[in-house]
Amino acid sequence: ETSFNTVRWSLSHPQIMTKNNNGEIIDNIREAYFWLNKNTPADARILSWWDYGYQITGIANRTTLADGNTWNMDHIGLVGMVLSAPLEEGHRIARHLADYVLVWSEDIGKSTHMAKIANSAF
């Protein structure tokens, strides 16, 4: 029960800054958004999985192709296809949609979900 509640709480309270076991702050996500803001044109379009859309818009101040309010399954499916396809195929599609692609290491665990949505849409 305690383990379930811990997982449930952490999933409903996402954080972009955390601490490791030594108490050191891990700030790579926020820093990446700052990098996008400082190193990409103001009109850059960022393709990422929808989980990060609001953060890209709010922190990096960049346009994202998907966020938590994207209800069009074809649109989410296309993003899922880009992110779960073999590299060459994903690039062939992404280059027409976005200027930059943001992928986190955690996305590998989401890739089956991305592929399922892509396969249901296409």
C-alpha cells in the first residue's frame, strides 16, 4: 500500500527538478528548456511527446506540436509515429513538421505507448 501511494503521488505531482540520493539537485530538464529558449529561434517548432508540451511552451517559450490538450488522435499518432519509428523514417516525417525534436531518456519506456497510438491512427 505504501509503495502504491508513493507511486501514485509521484505520478500526480511531476517535477522538473529532483534530488539524487546524495541530495544533489538534478536540473537537466529545466536547463534543457532554458537552452531551447536561448539557442533556438523564437518561432521554432519543437516536436516531443505530449507530456512535455506545456513545459516547452511555458518555460522555453516555444511552439510545441503536442501537449496535454491535444485531443486529435491522428495528430498524436503522427507524433508517436515519428518518435517510435526507425530513425530514418522518423526524420523523413519530422523534418516537415518541426524544427527541433526533443527526446528524453524516459521516452524509451513510453515508446510502446507511442507506437500503439501511431498504429491505431494509421
